[in-house]
Amino acid sequence: MTRPTADDAGGGARMREGIKAMAPADESVVFLTGAAEGLGGEIARELAKAGQRLALFDVQADKLQAVADELAPVTEVLPLVVDLSDAAATEQAVQRALRHYGTPRALIHDAAVLKEVAMIDVSFDNWRREVDVTLQAAFILSRAVWPGMVRARRGSILYVSSGSALGGFVKETAYTPAKHAQEGLMRVLELEGREFNIAVNTITTGRPIDTPMSASHYTEKMKIGMVHPSRLAPAFVFLSGIDASFATGQRFNAFQLSEAIRSAAA
Ligand SMILES: NC(=O)c1ccc[n+]([C@@H]2O[C@H](COP(=O)([O-])OP(=O)(O)OC[C@H]3O[C@@H](n4cnc5c(N)ncnc54)[C@H](O)[C@@H]3O)[C@@H](O)[C@H]2O)c1
């Protein structure tokens, strides 16, 4: 097993320094990807309502700005237009968020791309792009916030997963392996994070959700039981405030957890 070196951006050294000097993470800041629309947009709205300050990452500039403008009267929002399949751009964007806010209380990686293309047709570039948005970005973003969370001895990292993370689906040549791999990254980080009380979990939707992603590829049969993505958002607010002493290494179900939160509040 080799350690990252040239592109490590000082991660290992930063980590060791960090362990020596404990400093709190900002309790009221969440970094969220995929916030321009779909589930991510609803998570951003719910986090803002809960008083969280936000760094929002997405590739769709106009839609991201619209979400930022909508939430600006409610909370502080830093919109970051970035193509999360681009490693250097992702690193730059997350460093900008860190300079602006410091270490966040939570990182939620929601952005993903799903293009259904059979093996016989898929190009390497298309395959790579989907994998990079899901997996590479999860790695780069997590590595960027990790040293601060280690120093703070707390934090919550949450990757949005899918049924595709456990099973396989025809024409998901990139999406399914990327979601599987994201589960694998979670498995490693939950072990490394325990010592520092950092929660690292994944979360499935639990129900099909009515978003641009499902509109583009769901059949009528797959839409059975479909709910508005806002129904899932309370789970993300709750999980952005946990640490490993509560739960780590879990695959949460956003629909079920949100229903439980709603019924407990009723
Ligand atoms: N829609 C469903 O029923 C369903 C089911 C299971 C899991 N999921 C998961 O839920 C999450 C949200 O899905 P959704 O349905 O809201 O998807 P969506 O396509 O509606 O929204 C995804 C967001 O990610 C952003 N994004 C895509 N590529 C990007 C890139 N290269 N750089 C930066 N941002 C990028 C998009 O601009 C968009 O705002 C995803 O992780 C998805 O895999 C969705």
C-alpha cells in the first residue's frame, strides 16, 4: 500500500500538526454539493431554515445563484460554481470555502450524474466523468475538511448513496461502480475517524424522489412511491449535527429518518 505524495497538498503533515493543536469546528457551517436543484436544493433550504451557514457547490451557475439569492435573507451562503469532475477545480473550491468559513461542522456530498449508457456504447470520458463527480470529489472534499475535523475532535461527513451502491443496474456502467466505491471510502474513513469522533456515513433516499435526475431516466414503474425531495431533507439537518459517538459507518435511509423526525416533533 502506498501513501499519496506529490498531489497530497500537505494533507499528512497538516493532519499531524492538527492533532497537536485542537481547535473547534464552526458548529453552524455545512459544505453541501449538488445544491443547485433536486435533493441538494431541498437540503440547502432545510439547513438554512435550521440556521446553518452554507458553502454550496454546483456546476450549474445560474441555478446555484438562484438558490443562494433565495436563501440570502435567511442565512449566509457562499455559492461556489465548480465542476466536481475536475480535481484541481474541486480542490480550489473547497479551499476557498475553508478560507471563508474555516472547518465546517459537516460535509454533505450529494452531487452525482447518472447517464444510462450500455457497455457497448459508453465512452471512457463519460464513464470517467460520472465516477469522478461521485467518488473523486468525495475523496478531495473529505480530505480537505479532514484535518480541521481531526483538530476539532468532531464532524460529520455524509455521502448520498443509492440502491445502486449495493446492487447493479443495466446501463449504469459508471453510476453503480461509483456509488459502490463511495461506500468503500466511507468504510475506510469511518474506521480512521472513530479515534477523532468524526462520523462518516452514507445515506440512501429510501424512496424515489421527484428530481431532474429521476425525470430523465425513471420509468412509470420506478416512479411508484415517488416523493418530493423536501420530504427527505430533515434527515440531512439531523445528521449534519452528529459525530461518531452517535453513529458512524451506517447507511441511513433519508425517507425513514425524516419521517421519524417529523413524527417525533408532532
Ligand atoms: N433521484 C432519485 O430518485 C435518486 C435515487 C437514489 C439516489 N439518488 C442520489 O441522490 C442525489 C441527488 O440526486 P437528484 O435526484 O437530486 O439529482 P439531480 O440530477 O436532480 O441533481 C444533482 C445535482 O448535482 C449537480 N451536479 C451534477 N454534476 C455536477 C458536477 N460535475 N459538478 C458539480 N455539481 C454537479 C447538478 O447540477 C445538480 O444540481 C445523488 O447523489 C443521486 O445519486 C437519487
